[in-house]
Amino acid sequence: MGKIDDTIPDIGFLAALVLTIVFGLALQLAGDWKLMLIAGALGALFVRRTRIAFLVGFLGVGIAWSILFVYLSITAQAMAVADIFIGLLGLSGLGILVIVISVLIGALLGGFGGILGRSLYELLDEFLPSDSEEKKSSPPEPEPVEEEVTTEE
């Protein structure tokens, strides 16, 4: 078994971003917001730097939640519900603020999931042997020990 980074290719920022959006949308359908950490971590599989992993997770989950809120605003009157929640704070007419804060929280979850995933992959790679190392470093054969013959004179 090779290392994680040797097995999964670096596909670039945009392709990893699209995959993270798909993971975010799919996991959001499960109904648990904590799964956005996993969506960010899955997106971080396809990049090699921690900063890029954060950006892929942050933007991917943020765009996925934005798509979801746009869909809910069109079909399920999400703005009316958001106005009710913001009205509880004494602010009226700022329902979009609830949606913006929700998208920001989801994006941060995805970004931190990306950092956590990338760091975990790097940690696991330290302990996994590389295929090239296994081929190069076979254990040396022990040299035969010659016994000295002593003669009594």
C-alpha cells in the first residue's frame, strides 16, 4: 500500500472546488450540518497545500450552501422564515442577514474540515510506507560468520 498522496492525484484547485461543492450538496441532503467538516476534508484529498485545502473547503461548502439557500428561497419561502428569526432579535427586514451568517458558518466548517483533513492525510503519510521505499530498501542479507579454528600446540 502506498502513501495517500501517491495514490490520489493532485487535480488542481478548480477541479477540487467542484468536487467539494458536490460533496457539500450531497452531504447536506443528509440533514446534518456537522457533515460539512467531512465535505471539506474530502475536498482536501485532491490538493497538496494546507492553505489551498482551506480555500477549497471554505469556498466549496460556502457555494454549496448558497446554492441550497437560493433553491430554498425560490421554492420554500426561506426568506419569510429568515425574517421571522431576525425579528426575534428586534431587527425587521434583515432576513438576508440570517442566510449570510448561515452560509458563512457553513463555509468556515468546510474550511476547517479542509485543514483538518489535509493535516490528517499528511500525518498518516508519515506512518505509511512508500512503494518506492519498499522496493529500494530490502533488508540486507547477513554475512556468514566464519569461525576461527584454534589448534592446540
